[in-house]
Amino acid sequence: MDPSAAVRGAQRSGGLLAVHAHPDDETLATGALLATWAAARRPVTVVTCTRGERGEVIGTELAHLEGDGRALAEHRSGELAAALLALGVDDQVFLDTVPGPATDGTTGPLTGDRFEDSGMAWVGTGRAGASAELPPHAFVAAHAGDAARRLARVLRSRRPDVVVTYEPDGGYGHPDHVRAHEVTVRAVELAAAEGEGGQPPHVVPVVLWAAHDESALRSAYAALAGAAVADVLTGDEARLGRPDPEGPLPSVAVPGAWIDLTVDVAPVRTRQAGGAAGPRHPGDGRARGRRRCGSRRVLRAEQRGPRAAAADGGVPVRSGVRAAGPGVVARVVGPGRHVARRRAPGSLTA
Ligand SMILES: [Zn+2]
């Protein structure tokens, strides 16, 4: 099928679909975007690849969950549901619940395989790499083509206008994030190339990669390093390291000129903060705890200088980061007021 014909002829859903590796990534990496889209009453779907079995638990209150993959997965699944409620998102799919290919290579019923958090190790400042020991059912050890075919099924079913995931290096190198990016790229190709089970092919017009404007991120780091922040941090928060404003930046940070779409968090700040807080104790209003697959720094930076942004799975232009797809120029200015133009083919309007 000619992709450009599909773009021209398709009924636009106005939907957005986000692909993330672990619970809480949807809020930390793209919470403002999801909340903005939901507030505009457009369909939003979150696909979560694992349940975050090997996340790091911050603080003492939930410390007993660390290392107990099943218990942590259950807890984080509950937090994910609460976060999506806060963000206004009502459609979420765990990727391993989507029927995958049967053993004979055809697409059949569920294989029963579970995609689990692959774990990670810090290999540098703000830089994650593979864990020394890969756990059973690790997402990165699963067949990437299998995962992509499952995701392609979701894409054909939801038929989103926009797909968002991590940039190619997963924001800061987490192996599951990198794999989620790779699986998303492949799934977008598969969904466009072929239909399945009565679902016609679906061409995703715009693919976004979550990114920060590096100057905004450094400004946020500088604010975090200030005494005003130190004065209000208590308990576990006070023991967290704060990033060096002059230090190396994670791969999520890119030059501002490379960013094609910027999300203003201000109109949806309450929703995004609600998604980040997770379930609360009745009565005391304090977050029970927060897990991280990476660094709390990312959350803090996003709360102060959020820049979810973007590039299409289009033409590689510079190392690791791609420019917008053909003619895509987009800017989200607030709930219900996102504007997008696409020079050719067809048009993307919202
Ligand atoms: Zn993650």
C-alpha cells in the first residue's frame, strides 16, 4: 500500500499513542503531552512494555518492595492506573497482554511470555547501561520482532495520528527504553506495511521522540542546585543527589533547534503533578513513595522546565537525533489549542 495514499485517505482519529518501558515513564517523560491531549478530548493510549519489576525504590516506606519483582510490579501497576487517572488517560495496554506470534511464526494466541523489566546499572553520570545479570523474561531478551508485531496490532487497532516514545538512546541509556524505541520504530513500519486480522494497514503520520531542550534542562539543574531548593527538601528527598548544572547531560537533552514540538506544562501542571505523585495515604496527602528506573532528577527537571518534544521517524540528520518528518511543524500551546501543519502529503490538523 502506498503510505502517502493511506495518509491522504485515512480518517484521522486525532489520537495519540505513547510507548513506554515502565510504569511512571509515561508521566515523567511525556506526562504533559498526554494530559494536554486528553484535555483536548482526543483519544490517548499508553502502551507499557513491562511492569517495572526491577525499579529502584526511593525512600524507606516501600523499601521492602525492592528486589521482590512480583510485589513491585503489582504496586507499580496500581500506581500506573492512578497516574493515568490523574492525567486523564483511559486506555492503557501492557504489551505482553497483546496476542503475539504462535510458535510456528504465524500470529496466534497469547504465548504466555511476560515482558519483564531488564534492570540496569549506572555506567556514568546520569548514564545507564545493561545490568550485569539479565533476569528471566527480560524485555531486552524477548524477540524484538515479536514485541513489534504485538505493538503493530495495537497501532492498527487504535490508529493514532501521533506516536510518542523515547529518543534512540532511551533518554539516558536504560536498556528497556532503548528497546522500546527500537520496537516502536519497527512496529510503525509493520503497521504501515501490512494489515492483519481484518485490520487494514495504518500509517502513523507523526512519530515524536521525547526530548529536553538542553539549555532549559541546564537552567532547571541550576535551579535545583540553589539554596532555595535545598531548604525545602527533607527526609529521603534531602539525601538524593542533585545534578551538576555544568555536568554532562543525558541523551534526552538536545539543542533547542532540533525540537519540533514543545509542550507547555503550565495548563496541565496539576494533572502532571498528580500523575507523578502516585497513590497517597488516606488523610496525610503525602506520596507513599516513588520508584525510578533512572533518576529522580528527571522528574524534578520536568516539573520546573518541561519540554516534551520531538522528532519524527524520518530522515536522520545528526548523530542520534532526527529532524521532523516531511514537513511537520508542530507546537502545542495548551489544551485544545495544538496546531500542526504538514506540507505534504495530505494535511494534519487538530
Ligand atoms: Zn523507565
